[in-house]
Amino acid sequence: RCYRRDHRLKNIHQAHREVTTEKAIAIKAQALFEAFKNDEAAANTKYLDKAIEIEGEVLDQSTNQDGQSVVNFKTDDAFFVINCTFKTNPGELKPGTTIRFKGICTGYIPDANVVINEGVLVP
């Protein structure tokens, strides 16, 4: 396993997980942000390495260095987002629209974002 220097964001090398079949914890993007901002240790216990289904407003969409689609969910803090990487391209997601995303919570970077990977769009 490889850990970020501050041990807050872990890169977990493990068997492939199929998030579409996992039972997920449902939460609004803003509530997930607040959970980590207010009590990182408790939020890690509750959400880290778990399937999360979040609903929120798309701030922006981009493509990462691996060619994967990435969506940032808006929070009430202009400098903080919920960063979600898709397993497969969901197509264009317009800023300002509300979507549901299901993925694995892989970490928190204080004053930056919560990271969720291996995601899929939930209809």
C-alpha cells in the first residue's frame, strides 16, 4: 500500500471492486463535505473505503491524466469540492445539474477535497 505523506489520502491496491453491486451509504455532497470538515476521524471511520452514493450539483467536469472522466461536486466552500472519478465515461454532465454518483471513498485532503473513485452515474 502506498500512503500520502500526511496519511490522509490512501491509495489502496486491492482486488477490483464492483461498486454497482455494493450497498452504498447515501449522502448529499454538502453533508459529506461537512462530515469531513467537522470531524475527519469520525468521517474516515464512517466513509473511508466504503461505497458512497452522493447527490449534488456538478461544478465542473474534466479528464484526468489516465483519460478518465472526473466530476467535481459543488459545496458551500468555494475552495472545496467532492472529487469523483468515473470508471467509464458518463458523457457530458453540465455544470449546475444535479446528479447521483456511486463510488468508493478513498480519502480526504484538508482544505481541498474528498476523493471518490471507481464511480458510476446512478439513474
